Amino acid sequence: MRLQLNSANDFVLRHMRALEMLGVLMRIFSFSLVSWMGPDSPFMFVWIFNTIDAMLLSWCAWLRKDAAYTTLNVFWILVGLIGIARAGQFLH
């Protein structure tokens, strides 16, 4: 397990700039979708997509040892999990 995690971390470190750009573009896309579509937005998709980008950006920030961006993106993961729960009507 440790070897696999190191390999994944190595991959992220090697491709950090591209992965961070992907995460930022994912976030822009998801919020643009909500802005354009309003109440007709596919909210479950948006929350899942946004939570995935927050996990990607958190991982990158963690490996860079950037406490501010790690905190910000972990917060977005928590917001995303609540959004997923509400969109799936698990929370009312």
C-alpha cells in the first residue's frame, strides 16, 4: 500500500501544474454550469464534479505543503459532501 501511495504522489508531483490546471478548469466549468442553467442545473453532477476537483487540488496543495490552499480545498470537499447529501436528498 505504501508503495502505491508513493507512486501516486510521485505521479502528482511530476504532473502538478497540469493537474492543478485541470482542477481549476473543472471548478470553473461546474460553477459556470450552475450560473448558466440556474435551477435546471444537474446539481448532483455539479456537486460530485466540484468535490472531485477539490480532492485533486487538496492533494496538490498538501504535497506542496501549502497550508492555506490545503485548508481551502478541504473545506470545499466538506461543502461538496454536504451538497451531494442534499442533492441526493439524504439531508433535508
